[in-house]
Amino acid sequence: MTKIELLGTELIAYARTLYRFLGGITVGLVLGIPTLFMFGDTLLSLLGHGLIALEHALHILFELFETIAEHFFEWAFHLSKRTSEIIIFWSSLAAAIGLTWYFIHMAKVISRRAYTNVQEQRLALAESSKIVVWIRIALIISSLSATLLLFT
């Protein structure tokens, strides 16, 4: 074996040992955070470029859908090009408004559910802290009574 192959097998053995010792998520954090610190500027710019490429691809797909739908309306209903463009525009606008309303409604439902969960957790914590306060008061009273008992 060459030195590089030996180094590779040793690194793989160390990584497996680390994975077994710490667990999957911890190993990901241990390896991911230094990588993000060392190469963060490159990784984030790549992420930005990837999102821009995804945006362009979705735009091209949407334009392709619009063009096919316009040609279908022209062929099926014997409409002019301008009329089919107007129909597609208003249909797309109605779909966008409907989807926007749906996503806003879902965001409200999710935020209300999260708010309710936080309130329930806060109340449970407040109840447990009340119990802790009563336990502390009981411990203080019992220690004071024990101290008074020692000095009487």
C-alpha cells in the first residue's frame, strides 16, 4: 500500500470511531462547524448561486407552461393570441392570489399553534417553579426550626 492509501484507511477508521463514540448529529456538528468557518464565504456564495439558478429554472418552466397553455387555448377554442394571453394572465393571477391566501392562512394556523404550545410550556414551567418555591420555603423553615431546636 502507498502512503496515501494508508492515510485514507486511517482517516476512515478514525472517522468511524468518532461516529460510534459521539453519534451522527454530533459528528456532523464537529465536522460541519469548522468547515463552515474555514470555507463559509465560498459555501454561502455557492448556495446563493444555486438559489439563483433554481429561480431561473423555475421561471423557464413557468414560461414554458404559459406558452403551452396559450397555444392550447388558441387551438382548442379558436381564440386569438392576444385573447389567450389575457386568459392565461388572469388565470395565473387568480391562482397566485389563491395560493398566497392559502399560505398566509397556513402561516397563521402554524403561528397560533406555536404560540399556544409556548404558552402551555410557560404555564407548566411557572407551575413547576411555584412548586420549587414552596419546596425552598419548606427547606428554609425546616432548617430554621432545626437551628432553633439546636440552640434551645
